[in-house]
Amino acid sequence: MKINKIFIGGMALLALSSCNDYLDVEPATNAATMELVYGTESEVDKALNGVYAKILTDGTFGRQLYETFQLNSDVDFNANSNETAQGNQPRRFDVRSDASNVESLWNNLYAGVEAANEFIYNLKNSDIYAENAEITAIPQTDGSIEEITTPEVTNLTQMMGEAKVIRAMFYHELLWYFGDVPFTLEPTSATNEFTPAVAKRQVISDALIKDLQEAAEFMKSDKQLSEAPKRISQEAAYAMIARLALQAGGYSLNHNEGDVSSYEMTRPSNYKQYYQIAYDYAKKVKDAGGHNLTNSYRDVFVNECNYTNVPGDDPIFEIPFVAGSTSCWGYYQGPTNSVNIDDPNYSNSNWGATSGSVRTTYFYRYSFDEKDQRRDYISGFWYYANTGLPTMRMDYAMHNNKWSKLWSRTGLGSNTTSATGINFAYIRYADVLLMLAEADNELNDGPTDVGEDALKIVRRRAFKSEDHADKVETYVTNAAASKEKFLKAVLDERKWEFAGENMRWKDLVRNNMYGEKLFFTFLDYYTIAESHGGGPTYGDLVNQYDFNGEKDLPTLCPAEIVSAYVENYNDPNFPNQSLFMFYIMNPYGESTATSNTKPAQWFINEGLDDKYKVVSSEYITAGTEFKATDLQWVKTTMNWANDDGTLKNQVYYSLYGYIRGDEFNNIKVVSNNGSVTNFYVNPDNTQAAIDDNISRLPAVRYILPYPQEAIARSAGAYKNYYGY
């Protein structure tokens, strides 16, 4: 790759001219050019834009990491009906080393590393950069002297820290997806080393943590950095250290050095040292006092969809996308919006098409407490046809409505698709608080007041004030009864907070629970599909695991959704007030109310007629009025089984590379070297049966293979394990 200086939209972007080959780089910079670019603060700031540009691309944080590579779990889910291997579907653990999307991810992440390395190296070696600190000697009562070092924070040290955090972001993802990887903190132009040696993930984590610990002290806090949260602050650096430390101290999939096929989940023997680092740096963020959770959960994301930055609230660092140029956020998330560009007169036209393909499991909404205000905002039951007609979504995966182009107050235009410019809060205060709670619990074999308070802060935002005594205080007190209960409470809170943010599968891996959750997610689908055709085989088992036997999954999942078209009445969970919407009678289970009464009268009977004005589909599409008293409920059903009684392929094959079924009702698991074996599921609803099933599960092969091309370029230095 040649290093070129390019200008885009008035910004000088120090960027790689090609992302196709990792470290196929010519050392192209010369002293005169570097002296010009790194000769003044303003030029350095422009060069830093080139490093930021690498996190804006569709190949990294703009799309792929949160769509193609957001692996399936009990929260995030992409249904797949293909009954054979495809080789390019990482979400269902079905990839090969020649998959183009795996190669693209590898190249794009390393292109980001290279851009950051180049910037850091050149700034560090420039004539204008210096890291100075004032050392103050403080006499102590015992006669000793304590030295306090106060770093001198400048605009240049701040920019150095920003680049180092971005570099850590890229390596953080490489460690998650590929495990042990080639590692260097030097640019290729300085080393001429095109194939750096593969380093152990713990070595990489140690180096990155140490690097950020030093850099963070020379950075500006949120209160000092006027561009926050669109620029990386000291608090963002602290939070990144905590993330790296939890990743390093948690479980991960590791191979045996001499065996290309074997792998198992392990964690470092000194893992508590990493949890201590995570605790210390998460607490630094909390103690800094620069953030709170004042805004509602909904408004955090609606603000992003309306390009509104709120310093000091939940977002600590938002990736700063540009409308019309970068970001797929709000295009792949939220309701599907089909637009007829030949007839822009429909109510949904001005917002442009959306995909809506980044979704949650069908069952995710049932995991929430009924009073949790996050539930109804996130869970999306509808999408829009190209006539502006709201259409019910009963599917294997449901819309995640946290972000959407439709939530913007003014549409981007009927011809628009992606390039929404909607920011993504890569680091949120809620994440920091829950990392603090998790680390506190692990270090002390149960939570202290610090961990309990952190969890309470997150839950207070999720519930109305009148529910805080029960849903916050009592809930956390009960959870704090043991280390195991509190960990479950923290991970549950993360489940409800971070859907769509590519965190759930990582949280589960870190705590060695990924296989367990995938297994029961598969059984959830299997059970609900069987229940629509007869008695479910594993109903008692999943009811015990999911709901402690207090709820029945098939009863929660209605066979038929009953709804009515209504005008938008300023529903707080539906931010776009310009579009028609549904009133759904039974979104969370079979309805106890009768649908024999027509909607208009039913609303009167329920005392809801002041909120809901019923309309017809003809009125939405053609403006033709109908008498409200004549309008009927809309009934939507879903078929989980084929005519011959076999279950739909989406039930069998969405987790293809780990657990799958077949038309003979066999359940199979995939273990080392891709071997597929029948798996006996103990259907009993006892804890012993649950533990027995979990104990026999193989590890999930979530690690991706090194790309074939990277292996070839390394001349044998790089080698695939994990059965690839």
C-alpha cells in the first residue's frame, strides 16, 4: 500500500490508498512531507482526521462490525434458512478462510492499525511534540518524601492519546475475532516488516493497556474537551482500558499449540489482576463526575438519530459520522421502510428506504420486566410497505428500534438509503458502570456497595421513579445475596442495555456462557415451533431455564397478533409522529380481551378513545375515509412448521455452525474440527438436568480463521488452528 495525503471535504486525511492487503506497504513518506504535516498543531489535527476516518468506514465501525459480524446470541439474531454450509456467514459460525468478508474485516482492521501507527510514530518523532510532567515533592509526617507527578496536557498530547485509543479499538476487535494475531505498534514505513509475528493475546492486551495508561494521563477530560463526545476524552481512554482489561481477564477460545483441531475455553491464571485494572479505570470514570444518566434511555438514541450531542450524559464517545457520506446506523437498524421512489406522496417516503435487517431474537422482548421502559422502545413489531402502510412483523427475528432514519425529525429524502450520518455511542457511561459492577463482584467474591450502586444507577433510568423501591433497591439487594446472583443480574442488565451494540456475545464469551445461551436459544425456537404443531418436547426445560418455571414460553408467544391501524398519538415509544402506526392488542402473549368487538368500540370500552383514532388501510394509502365503527382488527399469524409437520429451516439452521436440527428431529452439535454429532438433550426441568445439558456442550468456535490470502503472503509464518 502506498501512503498518500488526500483531502476529503476540507479535511486532510492521512490514509492508506488501498485496504486490500495488510502491510503490503511501501515506506513512502519523506522527511520534507512529514515536517510539513507534523510541523504545526493545525496540520497535526488534520492528520488525526485521517485516523478517525478509519473508524467511519463501512468495513469497520460504520457497518460490518455491527451487521455481518454481530454474532448470533440470545439477544442479537439473524435467521438463516440454508441447510448447508455457506462458508461466509460468521453470524451462524459458518465461515472458511477464503471468505471474502473475513478477509475484508482483517484488512480493514489492520488498515486502521497502520493509519494509527503511522500517525503516532510521526507525531512522536516530530520537532513539536513533547511529553512533560511537573514533579512535586510532598514531605510526609514520617519524614519521607512523596513525589506527585502532574502531566502537562497539551493539544498535541491530547491528539496522541486519541490516536492510541483508536489503535486500541482496532486491536480490541482483532483479539475478539481472531484471537492471537500479528502485532506491532510501529508503522511499516519505519520497520519494513510486512509480516509481523503473531503475538499471544495476553501479550497484546498488556502492551495496549500499558500504552493507554501512559497516554490517558496526558489527555483532556470531558469537561475540558469542547468537542466531546465526538472526540475521545480522558474518560473514554479510561473506559477503553477497562474494556481491554475485562477482555484480557475473561475467558476466550484458545487452541493447543501442537494441535490444529483442538480448542477450549480458558482464562489467564492472573485474571484477577486484569479485573483490578478494569475496576480501577471504570471507577476513575465514575469518580470524575463528568457523566450521568439523566436523559431517558429512548432519548439517548433519538438524539443520535437527530444529530444532537448531549455532553455529560450517557455517551462518552460517539463515532462522528457525516450525513450523506458515512454511517449505516439507522439504515440496518429499526423498522424496514420500503419506499416507492416513483410516487413520493406516501407518508413514509421522505425518510428514504431502510433495511431493518439488524434484529433481535423473537424472544428477546419476553426477557424484560413488564415495567422496564426500554422494552417497548426497543421491540419492533412493524415495518412500512412502499405505500406508507404499517405492516405487522411476525418473524424469526424482530426489529431493534433503538436507531432508525425514521426517528429523524426531518427525512433525508426519498432516494436515500444508507450514509445516514447517525452517530454511534461506542462508549457509554452505562457500559462503564456495568463493567465496574462486574469487576467489583469478581474481585470481592460478591458485590460491595460500589458494585451495587453502579447497577442501581443503570436500573433507575430504566424504571419510573414510583417503581424504584421494588425494581431498583429490592432487586439489587436480592441480587447481591451471592456472587453468582449478582453476576447474572449484571449480565442481564447488559442484555437489556446493549442490544445491537455488538456486546452480548462478547459478554457471554468473557464469562464462559456462550455455548449455554446459544443452546437454550436454539431450544427456545425449537420449543415454540413444536408448540404450534403439538406438545413441545423441551417446554418444561426451557421454561425452567428462562423463567424459573414461572412462565410458559408458548403462552407468551401468541399464535396470532391482533392489531388496528391508528393515527400516531404521540406515542413515546414511536418517535416519528408523522407516520401511521399500529395499536397492538396482545404484543406480549395471548390476549385476554376479545377481538370480537370492533376497534373503535373496544377503545371506548377500555377508556382509550382519547388516544387512538382508528383508520383504514385505504385511508393510509389513498386518503379514503371509512366509518370508524366499520373498521375491523388486523390479524397476523406466523407459521413455524411446514405442511408436512417438519419445522422451518430458520429454526433448524440459524445457528448452523454450533447447533442445528434436522427433519428427523435429531439435534446435533458441532465440536472440534467441525465434527457433527447427535446431542441428547435431557428434557427434565430440574437444575440437575440443566447442568447436565450445559456440561456436555462443546465450546463455540466463534474465532474466525486467518484469511487465506494473509497466510499465503506470510509464506507459512501464519497458520490456522481451531479446525480450519
